[in-house]
Amino acid sequence: MFDNVPPNLPVEPANQTPPPPPPTPSGNQPKPIVVGQPKKEPEDIFSDINVGGDDIQTAPSSQDIYSAPKKSALPLAAVIVVAIIVLGGIAFAVWYFLLRQESVPAPASNTTQTTQPAPVQQQPEIVEQPPVTANEVTTVPPAGTNIPLPEQTEQPTTTENMPAEASTEPAVPPPPAAVITEGVDSDSDGLTDVEEALLGTNPQLADTDGDGYSDGSEVMNLYSPLAANQPLSADPSFSPATWEAKSPLNSYTWTFLRPKAWLLNGESVMQAVLSTDTSARFVFSLATKADIPPGATFKTKSGLDAVRTEDRLTTYVYSGDAVIAVTYDPNGAATYEYRTLYDELVNSLHLQ
């Protein structure tokens, strides 16, 4: 029955050797499998054992001959995750115990730190209400009204507001004020002996011209003490003086009678000085109505209004907005020698 085999069937070549298997990972070449050869005697299974005892090599199995073992990636990923967690924990511990401690300022030593007083909290002012009587109605502020806090009056203790230590040196008393006395008037006529020598009157006779009026009264009222019923302007001992006073807004011309021996010096347009034959002097100054002190007003012999200070050493004479101040300045003199001539100057003032 096998004699009728078709001639085109493939015929397996006899004694054909199969291709060698791929090399194994261990690098050992497998032994070739011989097909169609007579069976040999069993090989010694201990022939491949290292006699030295260091390494024991086993023959690869048929599975190792045809495929390499595959390693799983899961253990490697787990190791990486654990390593990240461990490193993160180490970094957090370093920051918390080292870097964070350096960022917090350390307290200063007790030997160098100055103890600052605790701030005093301002307490709201307690307003005490007086007792309410039967006929009195007390107004209570509504709830929620803001009551202003009292201002802090306590000042910190410093060297500036500390009381000064008492000096052990004795205090030097101020120099006593100079006492100025009135000039000597030998005949009691109102003119001092110095004035009588200046005007040429008799210091031992109260009424030099014999007209029934004392020499001092005649001079103060602008009459000559040397001739009866003669105005002072005609007396040879006197002459008129003119002072042109100028202010930034106005200018005024003042005239008066002065002893011929006295000179008028205009130190400035707003002030003039009448010097005498002694250290005393008379100062004429421009003033305003605001400078006029309170006091009794009187009329000068020329009809102008005037107010005198309490010490009777300055007289304000004014007419409208024009105000002049006449001051008797002893200027170091020990006596008032020109009281009557001072009144004469004030009474003879005219505003042109």
C-alpha cells in the first residue's frame, strides 16, 4: 500500500543536523543534540563540577537554552519611592532642627539687655457725675458713645526733666536797682538849682520877676520867669526846635521850645534825642495809638491830648493818627534835675 506514493512529496534529508540553539546568558554553549546517532553511554554527571570547590556549575536546562529570564520592574520602582520618602524626611528634619532655629532671633543676654517698661495701657476716663438734685435733670450719654481717652501726662524719667542739683555755692543776689532822687530846690519854686542856673533865675528867690507867680509855675505854663507877662518863646534862654518825623506810611512835623544850650540830634526819622548839659536826655519817638497805655488823659497847653505812664517818665501826645512819645531818660544820672523842663517840653509840642 505504500508503493503508490506520489513522487512530488518532500523527502526529509537523512542525517540532517538541526541548527544550533542560541547562546544562554551564562555564556556556556549547550551541547549539540545529535539526531540519528547511536545512543551513547550515560555521561558522568559530576564531570562539570569544579574540583577546587569554589564554584559549582550546573548544566543548563532546556528552558535556559531557548529563552532568557525576564526581570520584573516592580521592585525597582518601590525602591525609588522609598528613597524619595526617606530623603524628604531627612530634608524636613534638617530644616526644622537647623535652619528654622537659625531664623529665630536668639534672646539677648541679661547683662546687655535693657529692661523696657511695659507699655501703659490707657484707661478710659471715668467721668464722675455730680449728685442729682430734685430739680436737676442729668443727661447721660447714649450707649456706645466714644469717650476720649485722657492724654498721657507721665513723662519718662530722663536727665532733661530731672530737677537740677542744688548748688553748694551761695547765690549771688542781683545788683540793687539804682535809686534816683529829686534834684535840690533851694527856694522851693519848682525849679531845681541846676534848672535855675540854666535859665538864669535866682535860686534863692522863688519869684525872680516879682509878678506873683513862682519861677517853676511860669516855666511849666510857658511863661518867662525873668519878665512879667512875657511868653516863654520870647525868653532869651529858649529857642524853637523842629523835628520832621517820618514813618513808612506817614510823616509829621513836630515843633517845641527847648533851652538854647540843649541840642536836638535826629538819630533816625522815627526818633530824635534832645541832649542836655548833663548825662540826662529826652527821647522823641513815633508811636501808634495801640502804644498808648491806659490812664487819665489831660490836655497840653497847646491843646493836644496826652497820657502819662505811672512812673511819669514817658508821655504820649497825640492828635488823630499822629502819636509821639516823649521820654525822660536819666541815662545814668543819680538825680532828676529837669522835672519842670520836662513838663515844659510836653506842653510846648505843636503838630504842623
